[in-house]
Amino acid sequence: MSGGKRVGIILGSISDIEQAKKAGAILKELEIPFEVTIASAHRTPEDVKNYSEKAMDRDIGVIIAVAGLSAALPGVIAAHTLLPVIGVPVSAGSLGGIDALLSITQMPPGIPVSSVGIDNGRNGALLAARILAISDKTISVRLVEYMEKQSEKVIRSRQEIEDLPPAPANAF
Ligand code: RP5
């Protein structure tokens, strides 16, 4: 396990649940403990503040904040904790997630949050895993295995190229 550290996933709304499922699947595969809650920067600001302030003492090691539209959630969390915060912008609303992406990445200087791509809960989890892996060798080992599996998948997929001239094996 991750030196006792968990990943905390906060959704701005139940409508963001798909990203938590994607992140959760990765964290389960990597055997990293995590918890999921819903707290809105706009609708339940006190809950966001309290969760963020208590998180470090509750052995949360990194927070994934999933939000759409103006997506203030990751920045507000980061204002209340020193834990690293990973934003996952959600493609909610008429702008397809660009609004959330910009809200998360354009934080004013002083309160940093990171961001993965729009609707990319998987990368949110993988980035969280890399952060925990800094101080947990077992997670590093699992991440290396995960990356090796991805490489093998790409290499196997070369056999599926049909009717097009393949690059020779000695090209790599
Ligand atoms: C944000 O507004 C949430 O993160 C969600 O992505 C978006 C829409 O929320 P709902 O109106 O579906 O609750 O706060």
C-alpha cells in the first residue's frame, strides 16, 4: 500500500461521477487506496474548506478535484491545503470543457494546481500515483509494470496493420 497515503477524489457534482469511475479503476489496478466525495466550491463551500484543511491529517497524500463549467474547485481546495491538487476538467456545458480547462490552468500566481486533459480521469489517477510513488517504491514498481503493459499493447498492435507497408523491425 501507498505508505498509508490515500488519494482523495472530490467531485463538484454527482454529474462528474464518470471521471471518478475512470480514476478509481486505475487506482484499484495500482492497489492505491482512495476515497470519493462530492463537495462544491459554489454550493457547499464550507465542506470544501473543511475537507481540504483536514485532508493531510487524514493521511490523504494527493487530491484529485473533478469539476466542470467555471471549475473553481481545484483552486479553492489548493487555497486550503498544501497537498498537491490535480484538476480534472469536465466537458459539462456548452463550451465542452474548455471553460473548466482554462479555469484550472489559469490559476493566478501563488496557489498552484495541476491539470490533466478534459475528461481524463485516468491521467488524473496516474499523475496522483506518480506523486505517491516518490515516497513509495511499491507504487513505482506497479507504475513501471503498467507502462510496460502499454508498450506491449502498442507493439502487438503493429501486427494488426493490414494492406499498408509496415516499417521493418530494425526501424526501432
Ligand atoms: C460544476 O458544475 C460541477 O463540477 C459540474 O461539472 C458542473 C455542473 O454541475 P451540475 O449542475 O450537474 O450539478 O460545479
